[in-house]
Amino acid sequence: MELCSEEAMKYVWEGAIPLQIHLHESDVTTLPPPPPALVLGPRIGYLPLLVPIIKPYFSGALPPGEDTVWFDYKGLPLKWYVPLGVLFDLLCAEPERPWNLTVHFRGYPGEVLTPCEGEETVKWSYINSLKEAAYVINGNSKSIMNMPQADQFDLWQSLIKGDMDGYHRISSRLKLGPVGEDCILNRASSMQSRQATDEPEIVGSNRPSRLPVRLYVRNVDQDLEYLEDVQTLDNWDSVSYINRAIEFHKEGGNYMTLKHAMRNILREIFSEEASTNANELDGTEEADSAYRDLETTSMKNDLVEESTFGRQGPNKGTLVRIQGIEPDLDIPFAWVVNNLKNPDYFLHVCVYVGTSSKAKAK
């Protein structure tokens, strides 16, 4: 199976969340109040990009004047610069369909949210993320800084319209990937070393390459056996944001898995969680087998319909979500990055950390 799956990327780009958006009672000037708006929100999109659809729907009930539009979920103001799919994965432990959000046209919570003046603000936030990703990958942001204005415009329009082919046609000029088969770890110096850490030691003289990962770690003061019992997030203090570059080497050794990448970032959580796996990826044969297993997975159900989440099992203490799925941690990391990254070239990963896992980390 190829490291870049057009089918998988297509499902990511077509992934959408059914939203039921209610107008906040303080903005209602008519009786009866308007019914909620039903829209499909693209997973790779951003909440402010829905305003041109929502505002005309509620226009007859709004008071006069202008203000910045914002959204909340059960009273929690939603960060507009976080992709919609990431917000859903992070805030809905047990997926809610449709996802009930509230839109406000007044009273912007400037103490919680950074200012947003509409689409142009979102566009520049996206471009800045793209610059950060380019810096991690190439050591500089020249490819983004030197992008012609016409290409910049077309790139942004392709994201808004969900035009994957148009996006890839322009983004391929930025020299940011894809990741090749050289996304590997070096072999451990001894079997004893590997058994002690359950991870090959990274050694060698070659300068490592780097991939941008953005983690959203949510602490949950309970076990994760029953997701429907996870309490609603009422503030952002229990969410940690981690921007990290995952390093890999280009010398012979073991294929890097998603588990290795997660341990690289959150070793105190993942180092003891998974037991030694006799089927640990160790060379081309095993990696190719993993790719074949991925190919048989129903990507459409996982990424678009999200009807099941393939939970990793109860009492594990942690839960990882990427693009709405809870992936097998033994998936080759190169496949995950190439096919599940967002258009800003970051791999956005949501991690729930339950009581038992936090106890381990201490």
C-alpha cells in the first residue's frame, strides 16, 4: 500500500460534522424565536467561515448594529482558530450528532478568545500555521513567504471550497512533503535496551528530519471506560496545547509508528501504557502488512460518517483521536502524517488523559 492514499485523503477533505446552531436568547428580537439552523461543517474548516451561511438565516431576528460573531458549546466559548473537527473530537468525548452549538452576534468574550474580524483573520491565522509547519519541516519559511499572492489566494479558496485537487496542485510547489519510506527509527544498540523502553533507540550521524504535530491534551478526572460519562468541559484550563516537532532519521532501522511518535511527545503517559507487542513493526515486511490492514479499514465510516470510533479498550487511561478516529497506535507514522494531516500541514492530535493514566504519570 502506498504511503499516500488518495482515498484516505479524500475522506478527510470530505469529512463533515452535522451542526444544529441555535441563536442565543440575548440576540433574539422576535417571537417566536427562530428555529436552529442545520448545516454541515467541514472538519478541516473553521467556525467563522460558517457565518455567511448562518447570518442570513437569523437576520430577521437580530437586533440592529454590528459585532463580532462567536460560538459556544454548553457555555464554553469556542476557539475560532482551531479546526472544527479538532474542536469536535476534543469537546465531545461521546460524539454528539447533530452537534448543538450556540451562535452569538453580541458580547464577544475578549477575555477568553483572541479577536477575530471574520474570514480575513482566519486566513492569516491559517497562513501563519503554514509558516510554522514549513519552518519545522525545512528549517525556514521561505516557500510560504515567497508564495505569489495569486497562489496564496487560490490555496485559501481551495480550502474554503473543499477542493482537494486544487489545493494539492498549489501546495505541491511549497516542497513540504509528503513523507517517504525513510520515516524510520534506528535499531537499538541491544535487545535489552529495546525491551527496557519498548522503543528503538534513535542514534546515528545523519541530521534528523522533522514533522510538525499539534497536540490538544485534555485532562479528565475520571476513567475513560464509559465516554458518555465524561464531564462537559467548562473552561480551557484543563486543555494543554503542545506544538512539537517529531524527529525521524533516514538510516536503516525500524519504521516509526504512531506509538513511537506519541511517546516522543508524551513519554510520561505512553511509555508504560502499551505492553510489549510481539507484532511490533520491525522492517519492511511488517510495515507492508500494516499498510494492507489499513487498506481493508472502512475509511468512509471512520472519517466521514464517524458511526464508530474503534475504541482502544476500557481502562487504558488514554484515548487518542485524529480526524475523528481512534487509530491503532502501531500504524506507521508516515502513513498517518501523509493522509490525516490538516491543510496547514500540522497533524492535529487530541488526547484524553484519564485518572488512571495521570496517576501513572506522577
